[in-house]
Amino acid sequence: MRRDRWFVLSVIGAALMCLACLTPVAVLVLGAIGLGAWTGRLDLVLLPLLLGFVVLAVYRYRLMRGRAR
């Protein structure tokens, strides 16, 4: 099976989004760079990004599995 860059990107992106959703790292980073007011809106951005990365990972995985057969 050949390595698919989009699949790798989506898995890494989904892992980073999970990390950002589950820990206060995003709040600390945004506060440190002066964007602390955005912390109330993080769920509006992070959850759709997580969903998009998961959908992309599933789509590319199915595409790779179909091509391998």
C-alpha cells in the first residue's frame, strides 16, 4: 500500500484537533499571543475542523483500500 499524503495529513490534523479540544493548551497559547478573547469561540472552530479531518481520513482510507484491491 502506497503512502497517501492527504490521509497522513488528516490523521495528524484530527489528532491535533483532539489535543486542542481536550486540553487548555489552545487557551494558554491564545492568551499568550494576545488573542484571549477568542477562547469563548474555540468550539465553533475546533469541532468543525475535527469533523472535517475525520471525514477526510475516512474518505482517503476508503479510496486507498479500493485502489489496493
